[in-house]
Amino acid sequence: MTVNAFNADYLFVFILAAFLGFQLIKKVSPLLHSPLMSLTNAIAAVVIVGAITITGEEGATPLAKTLGFIAVFCATVNLVSGFMITDRMLKMFKPRGK
Amino acid sequence: MGVFVPFAAIAASALFILSLMWMSHPSTARRGVRAGEIGMVIAIIGALVQHEVVNYDLIIIAMIAGAAAGIPMALLMPMTAIPQRTAISHAFGALAVGLIGAAEYYKHAHPEYAGGFIMWVLMFEMLLGFLTCTASVVAFAKLQELMGSRPVSFPGQRIFNGAVALATVVIGATLAIDPTQTWLFPAFVALALLFGILLVIPIGGADMPTVIALLNSYAGLAASAMGFALGNKLLIVAGALDGASGFILALVMCKAMNRSFANVMFGGFGKVIAGVTGGKDDRVVRSASAEEAAMQLENASSVVIIPGYGMAVAQAQHKVSELYQALTKKGVDVKFAIHPVAGRMPGHMNVLLAEANVPYEQLVNLDDINPELPQADVAVIIGANDTVNPSARDDPQSAIAGMPIIEADRAKSVFVIKRSMNAGFAGIDNPIYYNSNTQMLFGDAKDMVGSIAKELSGGGSGLH
């Protein structure tokens, strides 16, 4: 499934995403730096995708299943609590007269 | 079903990008969270329907358990604990990355992968993942005050840390070149974990905003590296976005302290300078009472409040908001001056004040408030110290020389709410306390602000 050689496509995607990330984050209001951190943390929990694969794939060893199980658990905690806390924080930011 | 998988990854990547785009302003930010959530759901469905995935029971149990732990955490967590929660969530995220890397390593521990790209990337990913995990746990322990927030140092620290780092890299490289040496693998993991601890123990509490931002960046980079190892572009994109975010925040924090990354990470700040104070006792400190402060505030036309970590410690944000409401009602223009490193994480003060119902338009950034301070009638410093220290601007010899400060001393008069005359985190003497236009309000921030607010709303007539 995975190849053993370096694949330049990945680096290409990484560089573009990193540049885009810099441009987007620079525009985030400093007001929201705390919610930004918990949001990006929740987004990074997308590693759950990898955890799901190693836990559920055909021929997974008991060790892989155990490690994968813990990883799915950790990532789920992060993504659930990350999105919810971000929303809780953002709800509090109200403009004047509200 | 298989056709869906690549499209799921593209859709999820796009939604994550939109999510960050909408974070640019409070009015669209919640839409950003929705976009992120939808992106995540699509990504998870995409992972579940892959034809490689055949066993669902463990996945479902882990997800239910994770949600059962995460939901109460999100609902019950007090806003004052946000820095700790952020630190521990980096630990969780990094641990997940490390463990996935470990499982992948054992899967690839065959001679045909020796020295291959996957092995190198996996080793890099695990190094970053495991060290971020323990580093975040230490940051959490410091923020939760399970351990002292002062820097920890021991003789030969740098040499020891360097040796551990070197050993980790050498073993990692050995494993990449010859992955069949599985007996070395636990040593690699243990060393990476140890290195994470060593990295954060010498860093003091006031540098936590930078450290948390850096760990955020590391966690993102580790996720991205995992994307390289697994050949998953969605992980590369999400990790790069997270990595970029943490990196920019760390840069903002460093700039706000006029320090370099290296200085934050290896400076051992906050312990060196502690002995400088003393011998200046002839200077006069003027103190005032809550009534006197209330009277001056009431007669002001513009007031700038400068909160610092002390406000968070005293949990004074709700009383500060009462003060804001009382003054606004009397027609006083009140603004809050927010220093980027005030508190224990980026944006800490904003969240606390927003929670206490202060409208976000009143929360003004360092660069925007300084030109306004000379026109302000009163500046009220609540639990801030180093961020308002004029010696950063005036004294090139000062340990914080060059650090951008909120120029509270330029206001017509200054009130400082402070428990005692003890020095701040950096242990540096603060001349603002001795200025002729400064009055000290000694006491607990919450009680003091509360009594000023009470004086103001209790019908100011009694004061005259």
C-alpha cells in the first residue's frame, strides 16, 4: 500500500498547505488566539484516520490493535473536546450591545 | 465505496482550510468550528469505509470511550483551566501520533524497508510525537501547579540534555537503517519521552505561552510527518495547518518578549536575575483606598484597564467586568489593553474577559492601545507587572530591555492593584510603582476590584 521511496507529491502538498496556513493564521485576530489553538488541535486529531486503519485493518497484530485502540481513544478525546471547547469559547465573544 | 475515500480527503482538507479562514474574526469564527466538525466527520467516514478496514468493534469502543471522556471535559472545564487543557490535549494528540508510528514501525520492521524513506519519516514522526507528549505533560503539570512553575535546573544540564538528544537521534537513525533491530526500539521511545521532559523543565511559567504554541506546532508537524509515512495527504495538510499555526503564535509570543526561540527554550529565564532587587528603599510608594480610586475613575473620561496573569490567578475577571459595566454606565470610556504574553497562553486574557461579558471591541491589542495611553485619564493595572515595566523601554541594562510594553506610565494617573511589593515573574524591579502619578491599591485583585465597582454602582454621591 505504502511505497518505500520518497514521493515528491507529498512534499508539494506539505509546502502548499504550510504556506496557506501561514497566510490564514496571520489573519486571525489576536483576540481569538486561544480558541485558534484549541481548534487547530482538534483539526490535528484527524490522525484518527491513521489510527482507525491500523486498528481495523486485516491482519492487524494484537500489538497494533492495542496501540491503535489507544490512539483512536486519544484522538477522539481531542477532537470531541477540542471542537466543543472552541465553540464554548467563541460563544462568549460578544460584540457591544449584546 | 472506495471511490469516496479520496474525495473525502479533499473535502475534509477544504473544510479545514475554510475553518481557519473563518477564524479571522469573532463574527464568523463559530462557522469555522462547524466547518471543522463537518470536515472531521467526513474524514472519519472516509477512513471507516476504506476496504482495508475490516474490524470495527475496537474502533467503535475506542471512539465511544473517547467521546465519553471528551464531552464532559469540554462541558465542565472552567475557562480558567484553558491553558492546562490545551497543554494536555497536545499530549493526547502527540501520544496518538507516537503510538500510530510505533504500530507502523513494527509493521515495517523487515529488511526490505531498511534505510527506506518510510523508516526515516516514521522515526522523525515518533521522535516529535513522543517528545511532544511528555513535554506537554510537564507543561500541564506546571500550569496545573502540580509542580513549581519556576525553572528547574541541575549541574551539567545542557551537556546531559545534549547527550540524551544525541543518543535518541543515533538510535533512531540506527533503526531507520536497520529496522530489524527491534530490541532497540523501546530504548528509542524511552529516550524521546525523556527528552521531552528535559526540554520543558528548565522553562518558567511566564514563558508558557511560547512553549504551548511551540508544542502545538510540533504536534502538527508530527501529524504531517505521519501523513508522509502513511501516504495520506489529508494528514499532511491538517498537520501543516496546525504546525503553521503553532509556529506563528510562538513567533508572536517571542516578538512580544523581544526574545528568540533559543532564549526561551534554553534561557532558564526567571531565575538568574532574582538577586538584583534591594538597596533602593528610599523611594516612596503612594497607596490609595478603593474609595479614592473609585472617585478618580468616576471623574475620568477615559480609562484603560491592563490585566495580567494576576487577574487570572485571583479569578477577578467577573469583578473586572462589573467595574467595566459600572464605569460605562457613568459614561466613562473603558478599554482593555491586552499584551500578547499576558497570562499563560496566547489569547488567555481575551477568553477570560469575554467569559465575563466584556464586549470584544473593548479588548485592544498592544500596538493599538499605546498611542492612546497618553490621552487616558486613568490606567488601572490588574495583576500585570513585567508587561507594564517602563525599564524595558528606558533602561538598556534591564533584563527585559527591548520588550514591547503597554505604556501605562504615560497615562495621566495610574492605579496598580497588587498583593504586595514583590517583584514579578522575571524578578525585575518595576519603577512604575514609584512614579509620582502612580497609586498602589494593595490587596487581592478580586476583592479590590469588587469594592471599587461597589463604590461606583452604590451611587457615587456618598463619595463627594
